[in-house]
Amino acid sequence: MSARRQPAPRLNNRRAEICRTAAQMIRERGFDATSVSDIARALGITKAGLYHYISGKEALLFEIMSFGMDQIDAEVVVPTRSIRDPEERLRQLMIRHARIATRAQGAVAQLADEIRALPPPARKKIKLRMRAYFDFVRDTLAELHAAGRLRDIDLTVATFTVLGMILWQPRWFRQGGRLTDEHVAVQVSELALAGLLRPQARARQRGLRIV
Amino acid sequence: MSARRQPAPRLNNRRAEICRTAAQMIRERGFDATSVSDIARALGITKAGLYHYISGKEALLFEIMSFGMDQIDAEVVVPTRSIRDPEERLRQLMIRHARIATRAQGAVAQLADEIRALPPPARKKIKLRMRAYFDFVRDTLAELHAAGRLRDIDLTVATFTVLGMILWQPRWFRQGGRLTDEHVAVQVSELALAGLLRPQARARQRGLRIV
């Protein structure tokens, strides 16, 4: 509510706006069919103005995917990695990741398929970041498994299914309807936890705080 | 193993081959960037030969989506709709649908997004069929809810999540690896059932036959 200028957040807001608008257009029309001029027009700026931020269409795609991974790092990994109890860490990461995924009609989250349009070095960088996040989720499940708290399920199957349960939400959820994003995220994470964990290994976790 | 000719299955095989090859190309390149000539070349036939089966690219897309829905009807809905116990029906439908979804690298199952490329009347026909299938899954969950066997979860959230757990499998599963499609389908359906159903309402179902 302060009137003082904060340059960093403003730059971040501009980055978010460009990434989300571009992601939505690319998702609707396909990467090949979307031009830099189209995106500039949708943002209400000139093509030259957009080139102030990005050097070309592939660079923009890389920027959108980096933006998505930055959000996951800042809003999912950093706030949850120090949660000691792996069940609570899993719950929090599912809810927090779902929040990002359904934001702005899920435009950024649903662009992952377009990774094929990136030049190999850029593609490799994004894939390494995706892989690190996959391992973060998998390690949490492995910890539950080691403690005998996981049902009989393959860790790879469990990890992909957890990520799918998060990333499916933007495919059907619409803001402003009967359900809130938070309501959906909590219900889906509860379904996952009840499905993954042995019932006798739960309950005692209930006292932990949901942030 | 009989040497006798069976025209109907052969025609069906041809239809499946055309639909799967075209679906894979459209998925890789995007609908706009894929031409009928490209698809004919990939099938090893002439463009005229392909026009023997379809009248154009939009008709082909409609054909692929109808093929997908035909498979769901024949291999999921028809064999499971008469299963009286809703838990067993849900398990069977998840396993059977996953089998179709991961077939041929999931090309057909993953083309649903391209529905936007269909002319409105064709799009409406496919959407009505998708909606009927959604209702089939939702009705099964509603039956479990009415019997007090479902955990506290919104039926819409539960239905979309069940469908997402099935349709996510082709996004990461690859045939010929450490896990079989059947193994993955069973594990994912068990995760869903354990997550959706109250534990005290289960167990007695265990005697039912898995087909």
C-alpha cells in the first residue's frame, strides 16, 4: 500500500506479464504459428519494445520456461525443503506447486511440451532444472519409503503420478467458478497422500501446521 | 492364426494405423504445420491413396478423435458398465483406459488439445462423447459416495483427477522399459482407489475377479 517505487518487483511483474501473455498465445496457436509481432501486439507494445526484453522467439520460449522453473524454486522448493517430516513436505509442495500451476489459466505450466522447439543447449538447461525438481519430489517419496510409510508402489510411478496430479489441475480448473484453486489443491493433495501412505503411518502428522 | 481373410478387422487395422501415424505427426509438429502429403508419405501411400480414406485434414482430425472415443466405448465402457460393484468398476475402467492411453506412445490419447482445430459442429460431436464418458466415471464415483464409501472429496475434483491419473501415463511411460504398461496401470489405479475410498469400506471387494 506504500507509494514508494520498488523497481525490482516492477521488473518482475513485467517479466511475469510478458511470459504469461506469450505462453497463452503459444499454447493457443502453437509455437510456429505465433510471431513476435503478435505477442507484442497482445502486450500493447511495439515489436522493438518487446525486443528490449528478449532477443527472439526461441529466447522468449526459453525465458518463459526459466520463469516457470524460477517460480517453482522460489515458491515450492525453497519454502518446503527444510520441512523435516516428508509427509508434510509432500503435502506442502503439492499445494504450493498447484497454486503456481493454475495461476493465469495455467499458461506457463502447460507449455512444457513446447520444449522441443528450443535449440539443444537451451533445451538441456531446462531439462536439467526439470530433472532436479523431479528428484526433489522423488527424494521425498524415497524418504517416506525408507521409513516404511509408503504403500507398495514403484517410486518412479509414484513421482510421475504426483507431478501429474498437480499439473493436471490447470487443464480443467477455471478461476472464478464454484471451487477455489486452494480448495482443489488441498483436495488433490489429500487424495495423493491417502493413496500413497500407509494409514497406520499417518494421523500423528496431523498436528503439523499448514502454511 | 487362421489364414482366412477377415475384411472388417483389416479395415480396422488400416484405420488404426492411419489414425495413430497421423496423430503422432500432428502431436510432434502441430496441426497447422502437418500436411496431408506429410502424413501420406509417413504411411507409405500417395496423397490420392490417403484421400480414399479421408476427405481432408480436418476430417482426418475428426476421424482420429472418433477413433479414440470408439476405443474407449468398446474397450472401457462396454466391458465395465455392467460391473455391479462401483469400486470394481472404477478399478477396471482405470486399468482398461490406461491400456488404450499408453498404446502407440499415447499418440491418439494426447491429441485432445487439438480439438480447437475442428470446425464447430465436429468439435461439438467429440465434446458430447467426451462428456458422456466423463459422466460415466462421475456416476461411478457418485455411486460410491451415495454408499458412504468415498472419502470427503468433491465429485468434480475426484472425476477430473481420476481421468488425469489415467491420461498422464502416456506423458511419461515408454514401452519396453523396466516397467510394463499393465504394471503401471495397476499401481496408478490402486493409488487412486486407496486415495478415494474410505479404508473401512474396502477389503471386502478383494474377492472380485480382475479381468
